[in-house]
Amino acid sequence: MEVEKLKLMDGKIGSKEVASSISNMREYTAFHLTDAITAGQNTRAFRILKAILSGSASQPTIILGALNWHYKQFYLLWRNKGKKPIKMRENTYTALRKYLPSLNEENFCYIFQCLHEADLGIKSSGRPETAMEALLIKLLQQGRAH
């Protein structure tokens, strides 16, 4: 279907047109989402969440698990005052350390409380997508606050 759309376009078709046409089809993982949240990329984060949630019904719990892992790694790095924990992968360390100066223990308490509330919302509500969207809003606002 996307190829048919490209055929209908007037003029030359370049890489920008192809990328634009298939951008919604791109597969994302929960780790793409955590990167977008950490970087404060609101629009990208919501786009990724929507793409992931359009998959299977188990996606909200998978996303939440990845977010928990990510923020646990982030907290360990913060608690070690920027020193890389032994089991942390180098690319995780590199990605997270630049955000450390803007966080404190209060931030992490709020983040983990939001993750817990989202977990309860996913398990108890009939709309886990809404719980995930609310979590995303809180995490992005938290990022903007520091």
C-alpha cells in the first residue's frame, strides 16, 4: 500500500519521501521510548508509545518492565555519584550519565511512585493504554521540572 502511495506522488521520489511514507510502520521497542523520555522528546515519546501499543495486548506490561529497568539503572548510576556500576552496559552508562546532574532523590521517588501507580492502573483498569499515557505525561513533566 505504501509503494502505491509513492507511485502517485508527483515528481522525484527520494529517501525523504520514502522515509516519510513508511515512518508509521517503523518498529519501536520500549527502550526507544525510554530514550525519548529521558531526552525530553515529548512528540517522539507519544509517537513511539502509540506505535508500541498498536501491537499486542501485553505491550503495556512489557513497556512498564523496561521503564522500571531503565530507571533502576539510572538510580544506581545516580547513587554511585556517576561512577559506572559493575553490571551496567557501556552504552547505557554513556546515555544516562549526561542527565545525572539534573536529578535528585526526590525525583527518583516521584518516578518510582508513578511507575507503581501505572502498574496498578494497568492491572486494575480496563484501559491500560490510558494508564500508560498518564505515566508518560508524568515522566515527561518530571523531566521538564529539573
